[in-house]
Amino acid sequence: MTVRRTVEGSGYRPLLRTPGTWTFLVPGFAARLPYAMLSLGIVLLVRHTHGSYGTAGTVAAVAAVAQALVGPQTGRLADRYGQAPVLVPGVLLHAASVAALIALALGHAPVWALFAAAAPAGASVPQIGAMVRARWVAKLDGSPLLTTAFAFESVTDEFTFVIGPVIATALCTTVAPPAGLIAEAVLTVSGGLAFAAQRRTAPARHPRPAAGERRASALAVPGVRLLAFAFLGLGSVFGAVQVSVTAFAEQAGRPGMSGTVYGIFAGGSMLAGALYGMVSWKRSPQQRMLVCYLLLMLGCCTLWALPNLAALSIGGLVCGLAIAPTLITGYTLVESLVPAGAKTEAFTWLTGAIGLGLAIGSTAAGELADSTGAWAGFLVPVAGTGTALAVLLGLRGLLVPTGDGGRTVARGAEAPGSGTTHLTSAALD
């Protein structure tokens, strides 16, 4: 029988006093920071070596698509075999793939060769955010602090997107074009290995079900598919804004400002996420998801018309205010839709959907920036969020957990020796 120790109360202070949390939070932050550097690092390097935002956005898109497709499978493997056996070989493969991509770009290799290196680089991105969330679930299952934990994680994600692009841009523009990707690979390896070493806080493994039982993918749950589609639209915001801000800053003659402007955009999200986690919400997460997504779409509608970097910074800040609340609510909903044996996989489907949306958004925005101008790239997130909002409104009933808490998706998923199947309180409501 497993006894979970948690600190009672609400808010960030009791959350961060939960025993053992800092042992995985610190290396986890170092390992997830590169996620905010990879795409922009690729864009800046390939734009420098091959002279096209369209090419740069497409190479970044290949990495993002590979991450979106393979990430959920690594999450599923982590649920089954444990996080460390998946992380260690993954981070080493990632470093080798990024090194190959840098060498090919600097050698002015053909675009297909860049694709060949970008695919394994994206596929091997460690799913640290999902793994950290799975550790929170293992520690706080049934505690009211779990929603606060998801808010804290979204704030952490956004903080990485505040400083990650700034670091990548500064390294690429003041040190050398490949410096951003070199730093990304170093952080991935060092942080990933340190995180994998923290085995005491890792969630229990959920090995293969017994004979006659089955375990389907978390994506078999309709609500998970709907949230993944919504996060696809959210990802289009990240991808399109990254590329469009970079192109806008270069057209304005201040290319070094792109990371700062994008950091302000992420800073708005971080601020909103911090405040969101401090509120005891009376509205259901299903209602909050629709409101947050509507605000996100409205914020995106203003970016294309802004005339200069100062106005774009303010518009990005306002738009970013809806990002973290949408992320937090989405992760809260998906956690309530799936059982314990599919948590990491479910989180990685949402992360992967963001990556896929980022790929689509960066590709489309890059092509529009090349052919029409940087302003046109900002139309992409309007289309992405508008489409996703319409689907969310039409299928919102799928976001309500079923009475069985998703147990038909994964049977026999007990932790070894525990004698019980751990379901969240939200799944039992």
C-alpha cells in the first residue's frame, strides 16, 4: 500500500512544500528550457545559412511534427517502463541529431538533408513537462493542490518561453548562428540526465495488462482527441508568432529584438498563469476552457494590424494573457478524463498537439512572410484558434468525464504491489 504525503492547504506555498518536489523541479526546469529554444534556434540558423524564412520554418516544422508524432509514444513507454529508461537514450539521441543538423546547415547541405536531421532531433525531444505533471499527479492524487500544480507547471512552461527565445536569439545573433542550438543540446543532456536520476519521485510503472485485458491509447478517449485539436490551434499561435515576430523585427531593422518581443508575449501568459493558480474557481473547467479560448482568439485578431515593435510588444502581452489559463484548464480536463496508467501519454498528446500546431503555424507564417510580408504571418493564429474554438463549442459535451473515469481505456493498470488502481478525484466525480 502506498501512502502519499501532501501538505494540506491551497496556493503555491503549500504546493512547493510538498516533500520531494524540489528534487525533480530543478533538473526538470533545466531539461525543459531547451524546448523553448529548439524551434527558434533552427529558424535563426537555417535563415542565416539558407536565406529563407520559408525554408527555416519548414525545417523547424519537420522537427515539430516528429516531436508531435513520437512524443506520445515515448509518454506511453514511460507509463509502462518508467521515465528514466526512456529519458536516458532519448537525450543522447537528441544531442547527436542536433549536432548533425548544425553541421549540415553550416555546410549548406540541401534542404532534404536538413529534414533528415531535424526529424530525429524533434522525435527525441524529452517529454519533461508531461513527466513532471505525471509526478505531481503521483504525489497529489485526490488533493485540491493538483490544480495549483498544473498552474505552476504552466507558469514554468511560460517562463521558459520568456527566457528561452531571448537566450537563443542572443546566442545566435551575438555569438554565432549555431550557438543557440548548441546550448539547447547541452541543456537537454545535462538536465535530462539529472531529472532521470531522481527515481524516488517517479510515478509507479504500469506494465502490460494481464491476459484478456487491453490497454488502448489515451487518444481513444473522445475528450482527449478534442483537447488535442484545441491544443493544435494553440500551437499554431506559438509557431506563427515566433516566425512572424522574427520577420517583423528584421524588417524593422532590429533583428535582435525578436527574442525580447516574443519573451514579452510569453511573459503575459506567465503572469496570467500565476494569477490563475491563486484563484478558487467556481466555474467548471469545461466553461473556463471555452472562455479562455475565446479570449485567446480575440487577442490574436489584433496582431496583424500593429504598426511597430512597441505596439506589437503590447499586443503580444495582451494576447499572451489567455495562453496559460487555456493550457492549465486543458491539462486539468485531460487529467480527469484518463486513468492513472495513461496520464503521461495523455499529457504528451497535448504537448505533441502543440508541437504539431507549431509546425503548421511556423510553416504557413514563414511562407506568408516571404511572399507577402511579416504582417501576413499573424493571420495564421487567427485561423488556427478560430477553427479550434468552433470545434470546441460544437463538441464541448465530450469534455465531461464519464462515470467510469476512463477505465475502459486502461484495465489492469495497478501499480506493482499496490493492490489498487489510482484514479483522481476528478475522474470519480
